[in-house]
Amino acid sequence: MSAQAVTIIGLGPMGRTMANVYLDRGYQVTVWNRTASRADELVARGAVLAASAEAAVAANELVILSLTDYDAVYAVLEQAEAALAGRVVVNLSSDTPERARQAAGWLAERGAQHLTGGVQVPPSGLGNPESETFYSGPKDVFEAHREALEVITSADYRGEDPGLAALFYQLQMDMFWTSMLSWLHALAVADAHGISAEELLPYASRTMASLPGFLGFYTPRIDAGEHAGDVDRLAMGVASVDHIVHTTRDAGVDATFPGAVLDVFQRGLTDGYGADSFTSLTKVFRKNAR
Ligand SMILES: NC(=O)c1ccc[n+]([C@@H]2O[C@H](COP(=O)([O-])OP(=O)(O)OC[C@H]3O[C@@H](n4cnc5c(N)ncnc54)[C@H](OP(=O)(O)O)[C@@H]3O)[C@@H](O)[C@H]2O)c1
């Protein structure tokens, strides 16, 4: 086994790009994928296609998983159980924090260490040190493999709890998908009026670029539990979102998305926060939490 050797299991767009990045850096790369043909170009570049998932795990101490979710992780690792002892499994597959904790336990029972990872960039960002990946799990294991992992992206170690990297990843995705969906929704309304995505682009970009200013302003207030209505009032927000719902319906566009936003705002009114900032909606979200 070489220190500059890695196994990559899962050759979707992410895993294939990771394998290429390791090959670029001179690593010995062993790969395995359920659909073997996805390894063809990597093998042509010098990667070794293992004959089985078990052989891929057996080939190197450092085993990187890039699979759709943890159902796929178990589907693969159950074929490789005999080879797991002594391995460091870096799981860059997306799933919930709880499933990451369970997987860490499952691997520990088989003598393997688990590092949870959450890559924050698409394939085009891999191999770039400005890109970042969240990691969590045993710190000594992470530090021992940090250099190899930083071939993929820079590493942001979040802590020992195996769920933390998955949690930070899901927090980012929570914001990403809802923000992107808000953009698609606005595009649908624009399109109903003959306005193209291209025409809206500078305005959409300006709105999205303004968000960090709002985050910076409200963050210390939220952490201090302050939701003063001195800058914005929830009652104003309700009226504003109601206008969006009606503008959407008037355009003949599905209003489910702004309708859900309006529902949350109205629950804030019902709870008595009308004169407070819309940030009091954090209390509405938390109300029914465990
Ligand atoms: N793509 C992105 O932009 C991006 C960005 C950040 C994070 N991520 C995360 O990174 C992970 C990988 O992303 P991706 O885009 O490469 O994912 P993907 O297209 O879903 O491919 C993942 C791999 O999972 C394998 N797989 C799925 N189910 C399986 C099963 N039951 N048994 C064995 N193998 C199975 C697929 O094998 P086959 O080839 O045989 O189908 C494929 O190699 C995901 O968790 C994703 O959420 C993706």
C-alpha cells in the first residue's frame, strides 16, 4: 500500500471528477462502480478497476465513497464487509446527520473508521483549493488523512460528531434549493409576461447578491433573541408576500411556493408577532420542533 493511494467507490459525476483529480496529482487510484463502464476513461488514464467492491476496499486504507445516498452506501459496503477492518471510509455521499451517525457505528462494529463529508461544490469545483468540504468524525483520523483529502477541496473540519458534516451540508442545501426554487418561480412569472431569464438575470443577481447584507444585519439580533420591528414589521411582510401570491395567480402560474411562504408568515401573525421583525418566524419554525 502506498501513502499516495486511494480507493474511490461511486463514479457518478462527482466520483469520476475526484478520481481524475487524484490521477492528476499522481495518486494510485483504485475505483469501483456498480456500472463498471463508467470507469472506462479513468482506466485509460491509469486507474485500476477493482473486480469487486470488496477488492476495491481491500486495495487501500483510504476509501472514498461518492454515492447517491446511504442506501447506496450500505448496498455497496455489505458486499465488502470482509475487507472493512482497518479502513478509513470517507463518506462523501449525501444523507441525514442521523444516518451518518448510524453509518459510523455500523463501520466501527466492523473495525473501520468513518469520516463524514459534505462537498459544497459541483464537479467543476473539485481540485480547487478555494472550494470546501465539511468533515466530521475522529479528529486524529481526519488529521492523518487531511493532506490526501485536500486534494479534492480544502477541508473544513466541524467536529467529532459524525453527524456534523452532514448537518452543515444539509443547512447549506436547505438554503440552496429554496433560493434556487424562488428564482425558478420568479422566472415562471416573468415568462408568463414574456420576460426572458436573460432579461431578468441582472435583477435576479442583484437581489441574490443583496442577501449577505441582510444576513449580516440580522444575525447578531437573532443570536441575541431580539426581533424588534424597528426596520421591518412582520405585518408588512404578510402584505408583501400576499402581493406575490396574487401576482402569481394573476399570471396563471402555480402559487404553491409563495403560498407556503405566506402560510408561515400568517402563523407568525397568529402567534402575535405582527409588530416584530419577520425574523420572529424563527420562533414559528421552532415551535413544533422536538
Ligand atoms: N453532483 C453535484 O453537483 C454534487 C455536489 C455536491 C455533493 N453531491 C453529492 O455527492 C454524491 C455523489 O454525487 P453524484 O452527482 O456523483 O451522484 P450520482 O449521479 O447519484 O452518482 C452516484 C453513484 O452512486 C451509485 N449508486 C447509486 N445507487 C446505488 C446502489 N444502490 N448500489 C450501488 N451504487 C449505487 C451510482 O452507480 P451507477 O453508476 O451504477 O448508477 C453512481 O456511481 C451525492 O450524494 C450528491 O448528493 C453532488
